[in-house]
Amino acid sequence: MLSEDLTSGWSSPLPARALAEGDLGQLHPLSELPHPIITKAATSFAHDADSDNFVGTIASCTRLRLLEIKAGQWRGGVWQDSETNVNWLVVAGLAKGEHQDHDDFYVRVKKANDAEGTDRWLPTEADWRLLRQETAARMITEWELVLQSQMLEALRVVHDGGATSGVIRHPRHEKAPIAQFALSVARIRDDGYEADEIELELSPESAFAGSNLLWQATIRVLISLNPPEQGWDRDRNSFMTIAEPDTFTARIGQLERLVGENELGESVPGTHSHYAHRQHLAGHTIEGKAVRALCGVFFVPTQDHEGLGICSTCEQRYVEIPACGSRRPPR
């Protein structure tokens, strides 16, 4: 349907370009693609069947029960899988030529029905696989939004000094904790030095210690609290960073906007290249895990270090290492 039916009408050139290149990886999630008939399909069918909003069944299609939706001149046929209750937009097109044009949506549907060609519209195993992937991705996104909201509530408690704690729960099983967290902020107001220090302590459940799920939760929590990638120091499951006074009070306003718009905050890339052990970098770059630089900074090696200024602390500590060899920074 995407490649054959929706050859126009896109509000962005990116989907059409990705389809032409056969790169489906750029298109997820499919139900959120910027096309009027896809948007109409996504908003016409709710979790409660009584709230579904469609015109009716397409009378000319007798071999397959299709529900008709309309968006301007666009028309679509939605097939409901009775076994899984999944709604599939399987055919789409333009209503034109007073339904006499050979490329008119209704004419095409009738021709396919008469030629017993409607079965090709049904989802294939590849389609079901994409659905499972998108369902999992959506579940993780919703879980990360919950974590972000959780950190907003925690910051409201501790931003001007204090401590709080809570539970990070499993994305699929709300009653199953994967870790406990303790969060504290210390406001330092000494003569000549003012700063806010924040510390996060994670206590993972044994079943999730070292798991990718715990790591993903950790990254989302850190981004929610303070997004700079290179800002956190790490000691096992403890994370600490120092910021300008009232940084975390200001972060509350930023998180409120993100939570209100149901949008995930983004990490802020680093501005310096750091020295780290090359053996650690090789695996951690692939796995998306963090390494510790010589200066103590904790970061995930995702950026190209070319063009970034070298961390002066790393540089100083590196030259102090006996027989250090080449001084090329790994990031």
C-alpha cells in the first residue's frame, strides 16, 4: 500500500524518498507517517470499538470486508483482523473522475475484487514482523515517557536541596521493579564558590543487574535530569554531576514542557574529545555502553572526535602515563 498506492500527498519528501530507496528503516512508526489517509486511519480506530469512526463498508469489495475512511480526496480501506483486533490500512487512493477514471479508488477496488486479487492486500509475515517491532518500540517509548515524568516529580522535591527515592518499574509488568533509585541535590553556597550537586544512586534488582533494560532506563533517567552526555561522573551504579546554581530548578520547566507535549528529551552531545582505553571503546561503541575517560567523565562513544577540542584534563593525565605512546584521542 505504501509503495504502490501513496505515490503523492506526502507532507514531507522523506517518506517518498525512503520508499523509493526501499529503506523501510527510516519510516517507523508507520502509523505516524505524514500522509492524510494514514493520519485519518490512525485517528479513526480506537482501543474501544464503539469509538471507531469510519464511513461504512466498501460495497464493491465482497471478498474482503473493508471499512471506508475519507481524508479530503483520499480514500482508504481498513481491514480488521478478528483474531488479533488489529486494524490494517491495506489499500488507498484518490477519488476522481466521478468514479469513472481507471485509477479511481473505487474502480480499482472493484477490479481487484472481480479478479479475486484482494488477498494480496492482506498482511504478510513481514508485515506482522514489522508490527511486532513497532509495538515493542512504542511500548519502550511510553515507558521512557513515564520515567521522564517520574524524574520531573523527583526534581520538584529535591531541586532546592533534599533527597527522594522511588522505583523504576518494568515496561510490561508495572508491578515488577527493575531498580530502586535515590536522588539528592546539594546546594553549595560558599564564599567564592556556588554550585548545585546532584547524585543518583541506582539499586538494581538482581534479575536486571547488567541488563540492557536497566541500561536504557539509566540513560533515560540521566537525560531527564541533566542531558549533557559528558556531564556525569560514574562509580558503578552511582552518578554525580555539578552544575551552575539553580540548574535543576530550571530543568523542571524544561521537563514540564516535554511532559506536557508527550515528547522525550534528547541528550546533548559532548564538546570535547577524551582519552579512553581503545579496547574499551571498540566494544562499547557497538553496544552503546559508556566508558570512563582519563578525566573521570562518563560518556557513550557515539561522536566522531575529529573537530572536537581535546579535554585539557585528559591531555595532562595522558602525558603523565609512562610509555604512553601515541597521543591521538579516541573520541
